[in-house]
Amino acid sequence: MPNKNIIHSYYDNKDQLGSQTIFQSRTSHFQDQISRGNASLLLMWVKVEDQGRYMCYTSTDIDNSENVIELKVEALIRNVNIKQVNDTITCSSERIYPEPELSWSTNPPSPMRDPPEVQLMEDGLYKISSTIVKNSTALSYSCTVRNKRKTTLFKA
């Protein structure tokens, strides 16, 4: 496992959080469910760097169990901004993960020129933008922003 830090520890019927480092104050479980066999863990304020594989170890008086958990982080596309200034139309979105793609379509179809600009921000999230010059024959412009799992379509 790439991360050997303790995420959450619970034994002797209580949390043992002294070993937590980067996950301090970001984990909890459903204490009333443990006696029923539910050892689910809630990770709050998830960050891009939390993505990865983790070992989950549980132990009871009867049995021990180890399972590998794959945590995949995704920051959904919350909004797409479309702005027109004179004959220039800009489409942009930010705080997206994984790396997004942006495409334009027009009615009637017309060729697009420049690829979108993608920037990786300090927090590991992405920002994307693209600018096109309005074509006198196009009646409508559609901007589509997607990551590997979701698509958001906005029309201008």
C-alpha cells in the first residue's frame, strides 16, 4: 500500500485517534452500528491526494479480516460559464477532477481552431477554458465540458 498512515483506529469500544496524521478530524464511523457488524468509515473533506488504495483491517473475537479499498476522487462539474464580449465567446469551468475536456459545436457546423487551455490548480483540481470567435453563419453555439465520468452541456 502506498500510504501507511493510520486513517482511523477503533478498539476497546472507543476511537483511538492518537495515531492519525493527515486524516485527523476527517474520519468518523457509525458507533451504534459496530456491534451489528457495520464498520463503515466516513471520510470528510476529501482531497485529490486522498485518492488511492487502502488496507482495511477489522478484527473481532471470532474473526480477522483484511480488505483492499480503492478510493477514487471526483470533483463534479458544478457550473460552466459562457461569456460573450463582442464577437468573442468564452467557455470556462473550474474545480474539476479528473482532468476535463472541452468541446464546441455550432449550428450549422463550423470548424473550431484552438484547443482549450487546461490548468492544474494548487489544490490538484483543474480549470479549463476556450475562446472562439463568433462565425457570421452560425446560429447557435454549444460548449460541452466533461471529465472521464460525467458531461455537462451548456448552450449559448
